[in-house]
Amino acid sequence: MSEIAVKLTNVSKEISGKQIIKDVSFEVYKGEVFGFLGPNGAGKTTTIRMMVGLMNITSGDIHIDGASIKTEYEKAVSHVGAIVENPEMYKFLTGYQNLLQYARMTPGITQERLNEVIELVGLTDRIKEKVKTYSLGMRQRLGIAQALLHKPKVLILDEPTNGLDPAGIREIRDYLRSLAREEEMAIVVSSHLLSEMELMCDRVGIIQHGELIDIQSIRDFIQDGVSSYQFSVSPIDRAQQIMVEADLSIELVDEALHVELEKDKVPEVVQMLVEENIAIYEVKEVTKTLEDKFLEKTSQKRGV
């Protein structure tokens, strides 16, 4: 099993007597991108603030590379690079001058390391220009470069693609995937953008109303258990009646029948329809997106 880089154990947070975060526990492994998914106000940023020591933990504990945020704060955060909400830069300075300012705060950052992170985030051609001329995507990349200067073992990013255009989102996503793969870095990314999490993350944890309601790999999360198959048939009313009589779970969508089935049951259903003289024009699997699964999970939690 991969080595644990981040471990949250029964983490809770109360503010003014109200429990904001409720017994959240999960682990993040070295070399993986872990998605922290939930609607705005679900508790993502509060949890991340506790992970980087910007907010006290009411109960529970957080360990970064084995060091406790509560009892070994300096040791724990020395392994962390983070952007919480938006990266703040000196706009009147160049990108390079900004990185120099941050480099001075941490002993041992060499010129070689500066050049390395600049190249890593793709800013070599623009690093000597003033930050006020940078696009939002370039400022995000500069923020990531700053967070990587001290070679952290854990990178924590709160909504890193906020406000970016599609090209900028793809750039950030590709950088994060390569960082996890090439530097064996554990990356925690919070977002409410479901489609991006699906493309970026290895595993995803869903938080709602301060509670972690599920953690799964992206593949398992989208394709767990029974799949949905679309049957384009005629006459559709008769086909629907046959399926109902066979106790199948069906839904009429855009003049086709969507049927919840295990894969090995599909031939049986096809044969059943053919024997009843139903014309079958197409049968295809309907892949559920992360958004579909997210809505399923959160509606189950609400008891909808």
C-alpha cells in the first residue's frame, strides 16, 4: 500500500456553539490527487484551513507526513505547500521578484530550485514580467510555483481552477497530474466543479453539511454496481410493459428506455424483447458522470 502523507482523524470544528465540521476522517497517499468535493458552504475551505493550521481544530487531529498539526505544528506545515482561496501576489513586482520574496522566507532554496519550479509551471517566458500583466491562469501558476519552492510532500489547493478559462483549467490539471506522478507528491484539491474532479483526481471524498459522506476511487465512484443501458426500441410502449412485468428498473428518456442492469443480464433482456417481436435498433451503456453520482449520493443522504 502507498505511504500515507495526510491523515485526518475524527476532525471536528465548532464556531459559536455550532458544529461546522463533524468527525471527518480520511487519508491521502503519496503520489495521488485526492479530490475534496462538495457544494459551496459544505465545509471544504474550513477543513483545509485546519489542515494548514490557519484555524484551530476543536477535536480530532490532522497528521502531515506523520507530524501532528496540533502538537508539532512547525514540523507538520514544513511539509505543506498550499493555496487557500486565491494566491496573493505583489502585482507591482515581476513574477520572479515575487518568488524571490517567498524564497527568502525558507532557508535552503537555491537559484536552481527557483528555475526548476518556474519551468515546471510553464512560466519561463513570462517570469520577468510584472504580475499585473498576468492573466488569472498565469497568477494561479505563479501561486503553485510559490507553493512548490520548498519541495513540499503535500500540496493543498482550494478551488485552484476558479475563474479560469477552459485552456487555463486544462493547464492546471495537467500540472497537478504530472506533479503527483513525477514528484510522488500528495495533492489535495477542493472544488465544486464536478467535471474537473473527474478528470483530475484518483479518488474523491464528498462533503456535505460538514460531514464526509463517501470516499471512492473515481472509476469505482462512477461505475459502482449496476449500470444503466439505453434501449432504442419499437413499439416502445409494449417494450416498457414487458420490462415492467419482468421487474426491471426503467426510465423513459428522450424516446428511449433506460434500464438498470448488470452487464451479463443484457443478452437476456434482448432475447426477451426479440421473442415478443420488439424491434431493437440500439442498445448502449449509459455512463454515469461524476455529477450523476454526486447527486445520487447527496440525495440519498438527505433522504430524498
